[in-house]
Amino acid sequence: MDQAKGLRKVVKDQRLFKGESQVSDGNRPVPRVIAVTSGKGGVGKTNVVGNMAVCLAGAGKRVVIIDADVGLANIDIIFNLRPRYSIRHVIQSEKTLKQVLVESEHGIKILPGGSGFSDLAQLGEGEKLNLLSEFETLADMADIILVDTGAGISSNVLYFNSACDE
């Protein structure tokens, strides 16, 4: 099994840099949603997401990163951010997604994940639906959404992967 096949396809696919995007039924461009995932931890998922985001932002794309590693999130550390809120506040309907987003020095908007919250290990159906409806609000602010998933094949990881285009 060639695990890098999909990544090579993304790199070769010039739509990422040419400005072509998907179009919804209403002829409104919709963001391309790409998950970076692996069954194993420590393989560099977060570094790939961070570097892709910086490159895409440098090419003029509006990029949003969702740190979907709700147990051991660290994209905020990669960008040297100290977010006040996290995806946990969105899941628990305490904050909207737009209230939680932080922006990096590269102009990348980031939804910080949560670290050390055991209650986020298995999201319920209602929590997943709430989160998905919040993600729809990103359509107006992103050309590309990168999802940094947690490691493994838990229901959370599978859920976030299934919500992505690639």
C-alpha cells in the first residue's frame, strides 16, 4: 500500500495554487477540504499541515487549519500561538467557530484543538453535528481548509476524515 499516493496527487494537482476551486450548486466557490492523517502518531502530520498552509498562504490562498486532534493538539505550538479558546468551546456550544479562530503571522486562520480533555475522546452524534454545522461557516473565509487529524482510527479520526474531500 502506497500511503503517500494521495499526498503526491495533492502536490501535483495545480488547482491548489492556480486559484481553481470547486463550485457549489449556487455557483459559489467552496473551499477544498484536505485531511492529513495517519494511523500512527509521530509521523509528521502536523508539520505537513503547517508547511502546506504556509506555502498556500504564500501563494495567495486563504487557508484555515482545523486541529482535529482533540486529545493531543499542537498546531498552535507549531505557529507559536497561545489561543484562549479551543475546538472544545465550539463542541460544547460555548463559542462559535469564528470566536475561537486565531490568526498566525502568515495570515492563516487556525481552529486550535484541545489537549488533555478526556471528554473529547469520543464525540457524540450531537456534538459532531454541531461541529459540522460550524464548519460550514468557513466557506466564506477559506479557499482551502487543512484538517490535522489525530493518530489512529478512532471514531473521531474517522469522522473528521469522512468530512473532508481528500
